[in-house]
Amino acid sequence: MLVELEGVYYRYPDSSDWVLKNINFKAGEGEFILILGPSGCGKSTLARVLNGLIPNFYGGLLDGKINIVGNDPRKVPTYEMSRHVGFVFQNPENQLFFTNVEREVAFGLENLGYPPDEIRRKVVKVLEEYDLLELREKSPFELSGGQQQKVALASVMALEPRVLILDEPTANLDPLSALKVLGLVKKKTLESKLATLVIEHRLEIVLPFAERVVVMAEGEIVYDGDPLGALERYGYLTGKPFIIRLIERLEKEGIQLKAKSLSPEDVAASLLDILERGVTRVGGN
Ligand SMILES: Nc1ncnc2c1ncn2[C@@H]1O[C@H](COP(=O)(O)OP(=O)(O)OP(=O)(O)O)[C@@H](O)[C@H]1O
């Protein structure tokens, strides 16, 4: 397991009650997990526990068993945690500081004391991987929202973290850029055996990538399971994604899709199967 939380409670220095209550959560290699829940339920607070900003930066009272890639954030400084846990903020502008993309990506590695030639090698590799090599001399602030998001992601990925947390990664992106960024993250999660946690409201875009959904409410985890179960119980939290509305609309017509998952590939395969075999209506109107 890369992440193990057992009976975790947390309160900020000025909170009147626990903000996280009895959190039991594990995440292993290659998992892509979507974290859902209404505003104020504790999603960002949970992310801060995982990257060590809680308690190292925020203070407060943190209780319970915590193991993040073999580390307890209460015993390890935040910069050391950043080696293991990559965190991409909702607004990438807030984590970009330098006058060119290359410097931006190199910064974290310099901070961790890597030798210059190793830094150069790692920077080029990550810039290539994220299709940013041509933009290496540009200021991150001249780039589009999608490109900035990729630079923020590349800067974090250059440190080769085992756990990746994305806080509303698609908030500033058009749907196509959002799909591209998430596709890249999903690929990386599987290839490098990361545990990736995505906090996101735009279910429509993230759901097809997630095999596991965690729903939080008032500081507790109230659901941890497959995406369909989460939608059945908590669909009202965010509105149903397009793909679910499509499946329900077809069911109304008596056409049942036998998709293995909600990924566009599986839904398309199921639709093609129907086209090939012809429609067999079951009930419906
Ligand atoms: N720095 C802080 N100091 C004190 N209380 C805080 C702090 N940050 C968040 N809180 C409180 O902790 C609770 C959980 O907030 P958190 O930001 O984790 O929720 P969230 O689910 O991420 O919300 P959103 O979706 O709006 O980002 C809320 O009641 C919030 O007011």
C-alpha cells in the first residue's frame, strides 16, 4: 500500500469540531481514485494530511495511524514529503514562479539537491513526456490554462512521486484539454504504479478514468467503491454525468447497454455490439 490511514481525526487550530473524523482509507499502486463531496466536507483537508501540509504548515490536532509511502507526515518535514506526494493545485498559476518553463520544472529537483547533470536529464525527460519541450524557453505566464496545468503537473512529476493528488485539475480547462490532461495522468498512474487521487466536481470528465470513487460528507468517508454505486447513492451531489444520462435515456427506450465500465471505449463497444446485432428492446416505452 502507498497510502494507509486508520482512525484519522483532524481539527485546525481554530476549528470548534473535528474536520476529519475516523478516516480509514488505503490506496495502492496503479489506483486512480476520484474524491467527491459537497463544499466544506474535508476533501482539501484530507489532501493536506496526505502531503504533510497538515500538521507541518497548518498546525492543529492530528490523530490516528498514518503511513504515506512509509512516512508519517508528523515525523517528516514537508519538503521530504514532497518527494513522495505530488500535489497539483486547482489554479496552476499559484504554483508557477519562474520566468521560463525549464526553470520551473528544475526548481523542485534543485531544492532536493540533485546534481546539475541529473537535473538536466530529468527535466528534458519530463518536458518530452508532457509535450512541453518546444515551450521550454517560454514564460509559464504566457501559456494557456491547459499548458500551465501541464507545466505544474510536469514540475511535480519530475520529482517522481509515488502518490499524486490533483485538486480540481480541470477547473480552468476546456473539455478537450481536460480530457488530455487526465488521460496523461491516468497513463502515468498505470505506467509508474502511482496512487492518484483526484478531487473534482466535473464528474462528466473524470468519471470515465476512475475505477474507484470515495465520497465524503461532514468530515467522514461515507462511500468507497465503484463509480456506479457512488452515482446511484450520491448522484445528486453533482448532477449525473453525460454518459449516465445517455445510458438512462437508452434504457427508457428499452435498450440496455452491457458496457463493462463507463469508459468511452466500453460504452462505444456496447453500442457497436447493438448496431451489429440489431436492437432487442426490453420493456421500455
Ligand atoms: N485553514 C483552515 N482553518 C480553519 N478551518 C478550515 C481551514 N481550511 C478549511 N477549514 C474548514 O474545514 C472544513 C473542511 O474544509 P475543506 O476545505 O477541507 O473542504 P472541501 O471539501 O475541500 O471544500 P471545497 O470543495 O469547497 O474545496 C470546512 O468547514 C472549512 O471551513
